[in-house]
Amino acid sequence: MDARAIRTIMDIQAMQTLGSVQTFANGQESTSSLFSMMINDVLTGMTSGAPRPETLPFQSFGMLGGIQSMNSLQYTGPNNVYLPAGLQSAVFASRPTGSESSVANKDYGDFIQRAADTYRLPVNLISSVIKQESNFNSTAVSGAGAMGLMQLMPGTAKLLGVKDGFDPEQNIMGGAKYLRQMLDQFGNIEMALAAYNAGPGNVRKYGGIPPFKETEQYVSKVLNFYNRIEL
């Protein structure tokens, strides 16, 4: 949430504390609890499970002069909570989208799809590996000499039939082929990713994901992308 949203929330809260605050009839919620529900709804984008009163309380706004009915300010949108325009624009402008759709680089979409079809892999799994390995940089070179989008080592690239490790199509097809081989060997995505990062020998040696911090973080990050990417 940016500074505009915070300022707007503080202004509303300050107004809540000015003058007399009346509670709802029959012991229903006070305006301070209404304020809390409003903030919760704004931040979560969900309707609170707590019942909403049909009539909002009267409140004294000293700085505005006189007593105004909160009914005139009641918000009747899907969240059933008053949401000032300034707060709405500030909050929703800073809210994450919940997806990584921008990760799917359009320049390589056709190659990724063909590799997925050829090696029976989910498109977003290949994209997730590329995101973690090279961040979609076809000219990336690691300190160890790994090349291109899925960071193939020269020896591995040769075994996979990749003649030019910096050719995006060859690199993606080779990387997907290797990932398919790891899946066939180990039977699940987590171990296949660990083998892709640390080598199949280490996965066999430790009987699972090797206890290497780099490999553990690698598997976690790729799975995080895998669960979030929308193509």
C-alpha cells in the first residue's frame, strides 16, 4: 500500500475519533469496529463474514462542520462497505495481480509450446524453469559456463543434440528434453527439478532433494513460479 492509501486511511480514522460516536441500536457494532471491517475489506478484497447493519450511525465531523449522516456516504458496491475514491485508487493501484502472466515472454512462446508438446510437459513448468535459470535472457552465461534460457552446460547441451546453446529454440528444446528425462527417472516434479539443478547423481546419492541450500531454494522458487504463472 502506498503513501496515498495510508494517508487516506489515517484521515478517515481521525474523523472517526472526532466528536461523539454513537453505537448502533440493540448493542450492535460501533463505528470503530465498522472502520476495522472496512479496512479489512479494502485490504483483502473480500466481504467480511460479520453482519452489516442496514443503517449506519450518525457521526459528528467537527472539521466538516455540523453533524452528517453516514447513510449518505454508504457504499453499495460488492463489498458492502464505504470506499472513498481516493482510497480505492491508491489501494488497488498497489495491489499485486496474483499472477506472473508477464513472465511468459512472447518472443519464446512458440518454442515453449512446441517443447511442451514434444516432451509432454506443462507449458508453465518450462516457463518457470526459464524464469529461474535465465529470466528469459537468451544470451545469459553463468559463472560455470551454463548457456542461454535454461542454462545448459556445454557438455549437457552436446549430449542433448544442441549445436548452438545460444539459439533460443535449440536451447529450450534441449532443456525441456533434459527435464523430461529427469521426470522419467525420478517420477515427480520436485526431484526432477533438484536433478536439473544439482545433477541426477546427487539426487540418487541423497535419496531425494540434496541438502544443498542452492538446490533447496531453486526447487522452492521454481515451484513458486509454477503455481503462479498464467500463460
